[in-house]
Amino acid sequence: MVRENEIRENEVAVTPPEPVDAGLVFIGRIHTPWDQRLLCPRQGRADGPLCRIEIFEPWAQALRGVEAFERLEVLYWLDRARRDLVLQSPASNGKVHGTFSLRSPVRPNPIGTSIVQLDRVEGNVLFVRGLDCLDGTPLLDLKPDRSLFKPIAAPQPGDDETGEKAAYCQKA
């Protein structure tokens, strides 16, 4: 089994620049059954264990209306992940992949994201399934799953752009 801070064959680590405060605010804390990275699932599953997302004050009132959605996108700070690998060998076989082509927690800005199934909301706590992070992970943001969300605001010109105008977004 690979150790957490091991450099595998052909992996490349860099010395990152000193961090600059991006002004992020942790709005809550995530509670899961996992306290070690090697025990944590690699991707969350909709049938996974029930986990809790605690929202701190003064952000709890921002939960109003969230119960209307069956799925949420959760963004969190992978505070225990290393941040220095630019090439990684996830299969430990010497074959490397660029960090930005992986969903690895090891990244320059360790922001994790999961689409979770919302079970229920009790006060400032959401009960969800589908997380893949360690117990105590700081919460950055919550959003309705974009595939379920219809904007409340009036349409704007770019909302209906398709075809030639949007071709730059497509893989060639």
C-alpha cells in the first residue's frame, strides 16, 4: 500500500510559491466516517454512508430553500492534502499523469467537489450521501446540482448560445 507522502516512480514534486490569501472563508465543517486518506473512498457514492455537513453562523440562514433539491454540489478544502505534485502516478506503476488530468486530492489548491444526495436538513446540519473527504474537512460552499437547477433570475444573452458561437467549448 502506498504511504501518504511517498513519491512514486516518475512522480514530480515542485516547491510551490508562498500562499497568497484568496480571501476564502470556511462556512462549515464536514463530518464523515473517515479519519485517514487511505480509508476514504476515492469517489463518493450515492449509496455511501450518511454524512453531516454543519453550517456555521452567520451562514446557517443561507440554507433556506436548499431542501427543495435532491442533489447538491459540495465544495470543500482538502486541508490535509499535499500541494506539490505536478505529475502523479495514481496506479503506482510508473505511468504518470498531470495533476490537472486527475481528480486526486493532491493539487496546488486542494479544492474538493462532490455531488451529494440530500437526505434531510435539521437546523444548520445537512445529512447527505456521496462524500469522499475526511472527517473535519472545512466546507467552502454549497450549490444546487447544476443539472437540476433552473436559474431564478431572468435569462441573459449567453444563456441560449449554441452552435458556432459555443464551438470553442467543445473538444475537437
